[in-house]
Amino acid sequence: MKSNDFDKIAFVYDRLAGLVFGKSIVDSQKVFFDKIPAEARILIMGGGSGRILQELFSANPKIEVCYIDASAKMISHTKHRMRNDMRIEFIVGTENDIPDRSFDVIVTNFYLDLFKAESLLSVLRKLKNVMGPNSLWIVTDFTDKKWWHRLMIKVMYIFFRVTARIEASKLPDWNGALQKIGGRKNGSKFFFRDFIEATMFQF
């Protein structure tokens, strides 16, 4: 699997998302903050610019976060935003660079849509391997339930394949893939006229 490259759009990513989706992107990622254990070890994959971290720590001040993103500029932007908070371990990398330890919670927000269907299961299994017992997996991503969802997705994939060199060209069935590796869906909420789904899986 090739690595994605969001360096070119790192400093405009939040503005682009806000222009298209308003507050829906941020609001959808906060849905299950209250379900996170008080002193959880959290792995965030593809964290981007770290926009939700301040609210995550406000709701859960005793957590520890391992924050992995393939874009060095996204990581730099996040470090600046969080003022090098010592509760966060930053790693420029992919699912192949996850530290050898277990995590209580995995968060993949708008990350699983980057992969082709044939790659996605491999990525999910690597992430599952670092989950502790009774872990949670929080996912926020797009759905394609309506005709205009599919149109929007087509446009977005064209844009991100050009600007960020993502491997996917269509939305994979991330819901089905997580259930295939043993996830039990334990909550879901939709945003932006059902285009964005926030979901929690129990493992």
C-alpha cells in the first residue's frame, strides 16, 4: 500500500472541510467522547491537523494519546496547536509504525476511506492486533446511502487522488469490514443529512 501525502494541503485542510461541511466534521468526531474510559490509552490514526484534540483532552484529561499521521506537516501543525502536550506521542508514519503496546481505544476519523477494499482488511487487522481486552474502536466517516452522497464522494476522491495521492477511488465498506474482523456495533449517529456517520464498535 502506498503512503498518502497530505503535506500539500495540511494548512488549508480545516478550512476546506469547514467550507464544505460547516461544523459537521468536528461535531461528528465528538459523539463518543463520553464513552472513553478515564485513563484510556488511545491510538489515533490519520489524525490530520488535530482539531479535536483540545476538546478530547477537555473531556478526558487523564488519557494518553499516540497520534499517527503520514503527513509530517499535519503532525507539525498538530504539535503547534497542542503546544507539544506531553500526553501525546507523535509519530509520522502509517499502520506499520504503531508502537508495540496495547491500546484501550482506537480512533479512525476519515481514515478508513483512504484505502481500497482489498487493502482495508489488512489495515484493520494490524490495528486490531494492538487492541487490549474490551477495547473500543471509534470511527467517523462517509456513507453512500443517497445519490448525492455518491456524487459528492466521486468529486472528493478525484480531488484527493490528485492532491494527496490516496490509493482509493471509491468508498470501501468500512462498516462491514470492521464487523468482519469481530467488531460489534454499539452506537451510531448521522450528520450532514446522513452523509457522515459516527460509530462505536466494541471488541
